[in-house]
Amino acid sequence: MAAVDTTTAFPPLPSFKGTPGWEFTPLDKVDPDSFAPAPGGDAAAHAGRALFHDVEGTVTVAASDAEATATSEGPVVLSLAVARERHPDIVEKHLGSVVKDSPLVARNAAQWTDGAFVYVPRNVHVEAPIHLSAVHEQAGTSLNTRTLVVLEEGAQAEVWDELFSADDETEGLVNTVVELSVGQNARLRYIGAQNLNEQSTILGTQRAIVARDGHLDWITLGFGAKLGKVFLETKLDGRGAHASVTGAYATHGRQHLDFDTLQEHAAESTTSDLAFRGILDGRSRTVWRGMIQVDKDAQQTDAFQESRNLLLGGKAHADAIPGLEILADDVRCTHAAAIAKIDAEQLFYLRSRGLSEGTSQRLVIEGFLQALVERFEEGIVRDAVAEALDARLAAVLG
């Protein structure tokens, strides 16, 4: 376990409406330093609350475990604290090298207690998905968790990373940092799922760097928390690098979730594809702010991003803000954003076929989310994501 620093004076969080990127999320009532850092709970004891608790074929590792079993010859799968002791050269080389400095990262770096380390050496292919989990358990505390995934040249792996609460009532704050390093010609599928209770606040900093001809398939599911601000960034750092990013959220009540995404193209002939979809009910609010950034030497970039939101309640609100920052002149960059209510004509058509209003509404919503599910090939990931969306939709619709 990491040594917790409770004496450092950290820089303040950005002011609400005072700093670009933070204009839509009120932080005036959030004081991360008022929560005492504490380790996470026993994920196995609360496994029923995880989104992927019953998925077969994965190797499950709790972020608080002292030690975990490698999936096959070669890979290292350990708690981050143990990995830093046993593999200091590898961990110190990569830890903190992917994410950028910020007030959130500074707090996490000094206070993390839970964390996982996945390292796949050159040309090693890990067949079984690696399932990581961390759980916030102690009321009134902050859980600082960190995930570091490193794939060397030609390596392949799939990592499922879950964060959830021990119960529905425990109040607290979670500050999570995720670093993904995808080496040359390596392939990583990373699934990050957040299912905290609605008494919690989540602050997240997640970033990936993809080297030449590397491939990243990033899936993020943000369902829980009463208030959340998550930065999700990818940097395509070598010729031929590719990133596909898929995000889904479903909110109700007074939830407020804010996603800030960046697709940074730093090399020529790189591609990226980002799609976020959200369902909003009650008085909930979501923000998606996306930026495609193309550096001056990143010629022949091909990038796309979209955010589509479906409002179920008359008082739900979504902001979708795409952006382009292009310094190269030979690129193809496009974006799309849409916010809409359920189409009355679609409901009328289904009702005219004898379906109830509730069933008709459910079918329209499922069709809206199906476009995300179909981004994945048939198999364990597609089925698991579809089941997670169905479960969350049931909770939102009551």
C-alpha cells in the first residue's frame, strides 16, 4: 500500500465557470481535502455490486490485493504498491509519465492507496481478459486509486477495470488516475466502468499514449455518482496509431456527470474514432466536451467524434460541445452532436402495433443505445456491455 501524505498543501481545484473545461461543473461545494484518504474495501465481498461480476472467462484482481496471479507466462498483474517494490525499474519508468500534472493528479500521486499494475512484455499475447476492481467502502473518506497498464511492442491484452461503492448510502469522494501505455504495434482493449452510488463524487484523470502502429479500443461506462468530472484523453504518438473510444452514461434524479475528452494526433497517418451516447431522466445533467487536436506535423490525420443524448424527462439537460484544433493542412476531421427527446412518431408507430407506452419507450431507448453496442464484434465484450446497459436502464426507468 502507498504511504498516504496528509500534510501536503495541494493546489486548489479550478473555480467553477472560471477555468476553461470546468465551466459546467460546480465545484464550490467540493473540497477533496476535507475527506481523509482511506484504502478501498474488499472487492470480492461486494462483487455483486460490480457491473461485470458474473462475466465468465476473466481473471479477477482487486486493486487492494497484495498479490495477484499472472494470467500466463510473462505478464505481470499485481497491485501497484507491490509492483513498485518488485519491478521498480518498470514502474518508475512509466508511473506518472502518461498523465499530465494537475491538482487532481497531484493529490492522487501523494495519497493513492489502491492501484493495479498490468505489464505485458514484448510480443506476449494475453488470452484471458484481466478484470481489475476497486470499491469505496468507508463513509466520509476519499479513495485514491491508480491503474497503470503498459504494453510493450507487439503485445496484446484486454483489461476490464471497475470502480464501485460497497452500498447505496456510503458518502465519499473518489479520485482516480488511469495511465495506458500502448507500445509499437501493440493492441489494448481497456474497459473502464464506474458504478458508484449516488452519494459519491468522482474526479478522474485518464490518459493513453499510443505508439507507432499501436491500437487502442477504449470503452468507458459512467453510470453512478451524484457529481462527476472525468478527463479522458488519448495521444496518438506514432505513425499509424489508432484509437477507438466508446462512452455510455445513463443518469437520473439529480446526477451531474461531466466528461472532457481529447483526441490528440501528434504524428502523421493516425486515426481516431470517438462516440458517446447518453440517456438522461429526472433532473439530471450531463456534459460532454470533446476536442480533436491535430499537431502541425500530423498530416493525413483522420478523426471523428460524436455525442448523442436522449432526454427522457422534461427537466433533464445535456450539453454536447465538440471542438477542433487543427494545425496541419492535410487532414480529415469531422464531428457531430445531437440532443433530442424521444420521437413521438416512433412511439405512435409502436403503440399502433399494440405495444404499451412503457414498452414502446423502452424499445426506442434500446434502439438508441444499440448503435454503441454494435461498435463491438460479437462475443464476451459486446454481451457484457449490452447487459450492463440493460441493467442501468432498468435502474433509470425504475
